[in-house]
Amino acid sequence: MRSFWSDPYLWIHLTGLAASPLFLEGCLVGLAVGDPFLPVWLELLLIAAVGSAPILWMQWQRPFYIFSLVAVSVKPDALTDDQRRLLTLFKLPRNRVLAVLVSVALIVVLRQVYEVAPIAASVASLLPASHFMGLLLAAVAFLACNLFVQVPVSVASVMLSNQSAFAATLPYPLEKIRRNFTLVGLQLNQIVPPVRSNTKPMLARADRANVGQPVSEAIATTQSTHPTELLTDDLWAKSAPTSGAPLTARNVEKPLSEDAAAKRPSMERPDPESSSKRESPET
């Protein structure tokens, strides 16, 4: 997995794509309200202009600042270098091309929604029978649909960058972020906590804490962190000779290997001559 994929803001805005069908349904209901009084092409042009043009201009000139949620955003001064590298990737020309393609694709979808709008007549009957209000509802819903499609598509484009290209990207200049990106809402130092891996430091602290403890306590306290390494340590700790000093994880003596045991003088080996004498019958 690429290192910058751990940034939670990328995934939060990427999942916003799931909300786009809901806004298309709102557009469907709005088009079904009342009786049309304008030509089809003119109604579609008005809805497309209100719904697509603002988001397209934003993504073309000042891309959406992804380090924000609803009405709050992270201060540019609080961004890390990797987050500023992500902003540099959002300003690449390919994202501008994608913004145009997405706008055209959504206008095609809008045309299809207009064709099937009569199927929502039963729901539209619950609203005031004003086609002008229906067009306004459809335009606002189409605007939200564009936002929740354009931003995830740009996020997906950035996430498809390889690790080497990301590492070679320069962090976006801090003084230009407010001028070149669309920041909305109250600015805070932090909204979502960063995702970090603290496994190794925790293991190191556990190892240092176990030094000098009795073997049984050391095994019990580190059982969850070193389950495989404790198997052999537990065996030789139990087989070690006992003495007056308490057994600890540092002063337990490991058993000798087979080669060392063979070279060690045999203090307990029986004498062959004495054994033969004991076995012979008394005369």
C-alpha cells in the first residue's frame, strides 16, 4: 500500500461518491414537478449551467481543499509535508481534464434523468405544483451531485499516483494554499486524528520493562507481544537449576548444548571397574 493512502481525508472524500445517486433522485423529482413551460433544451441548459459551471470552475481554478469536513477545515499551517504534497498533485493538469470529462458525463446523465422524470410523478405530487420550483430543486440537486462526483474523482486520480512520483513531489507552498484552493468553514488545527503505527515502539517499551522481573512475571507480561519467542525461553527457564537467588529474565542460565555437555568432565559418570566388582558374586 502506498504511504499516502493512510491519510483519512482521502478516504472520507472518496466515499462521498456514494451520495451522488441520492442527489440524482432529487433531480428526478424536481423535473417531475408541475408542467413544463420551456423547451427541453432550455431547461436542460439552465440546470446544467447552475449545476455544473460552479463546480467545474472551482476544480479548474481553485480545487476543493480536501482537508476539510462540512463546515470546518484544517489550517494550512497545520498540514504535514505529505499533505502538502497531496495538494501539489491536486493541481496537476490531468485533474483539470478529468473535471471537464466528468461534467460532460453528468450532463449526459441529466438528459437521461429528464427522459424518465414522469416515473416520479407520484412523489412530485406531494410538492407544490410549481414547475419553476421543480427546476430550482433539480438545479440544486444537480449542483450537489457534481460536487460529490468531481471531488471523489480527483481524489481517486491522486491516489493512483505511484509511490516514487509522490516522494519526488514538492510540498505545495504554504503561502499559496489559501489563494489557490477553496477553503470553507471554520479553520482548526486538527479534525481527524492521523493514522499512525506504534507497534514497534510499544514492543520496545515492553522489552525494557521486563528486564529484571521474575521469569514467571516476565513471561506473563510479554505473552501477548512475543508469543513465539517465549516458547523456547519458557522451556530453558524451567529446566535451569535452582539456587538461592530468585530466577529472573536476565540471570537464568541456559542449558548447555549437546557439544558442550560432551566436553564437560563427567563428575557423575560411574567407574566401570567398581561397577563390575559390585556385579560379581562374593567369593
